[in-house]
Amino acid sequence: ERDDESKRFDADAASEMKTKITMQSEKEENLRFMFDGLVMSDRVRKLFELTNGSQREVVTSQKKRGMELFQLREGDTGSSAVQVVALTTRIQQLQTHMAKHHKDNSTKRGLDALFVRRRKVLDYMERKDFESYRKVVKSLGLVR
């Protein structure tokens, strides 16, 4: 009985995420310097595409798109789910840095602190809003 309910919830959450992702992909593609929605020629648009952006611009755009998936309302940056997404993107950045610079102990310490912060937010979500906790953990592929 509980397994059926869990499977049903997972299916509902997956379909909801799919609709949000399709809505996000239907939007106009992200351009550098927040130039979305402007009318410009194809040549100029090509200059401002994210493929020509720096690593920082690409990461910022990815973080913004990930946060938009879990926002409760427009401009929401403080809800627990959005905070987990922001922390996860930062953790992924630092993990790639640590793969190259394995002796960087200060970054390792900061990375450990981010893991603890994310774990605390996830524990809070598990206590207060279990449905969104499951949705976030399932979609980000996090393990306890």
C-alpha cells in the first residue's frame, strides 16, 4: 500500500518536473548579459549566445534555470528547495575544482561546509515539507 502511494507520488512529481522543463525550454533561449527578449538580427544574437560566454556566465545561467524549476513564485530565492539547488550547483563547481587541484585544502574545507549546509536544509525540508523534499532529492539525484 505504501509502495503504491510512493510510486504514484514519484510519477506525479516526475510528470510535474517534465512539464516545468518543457515550459522552460519553450521560452526563448538564454542570452548573455540578460539580453533576453530584445529584437536583434541573427548575427548579433549569435554574438550574445551562451555558447560564447565565459564559464561564470554558463554556470550562472545553469543555476538560474535550476532554481526556476523549484520556485514557488516568481523571484523566489529563499525557499528551501531553491536553496538546495543553489547549494548543489556550488558543490558541483567546487568538486570539479577539487578534481584538478586536489591539494587545495581551503577549498576542501569550504566544500565540506557546503555539504553540511545542504544536509541541514534537506533535514529541515524532510521535517517540514516531506513532499518537496522527495521531489528535490529525486530530481537532483541526491543520496542520504
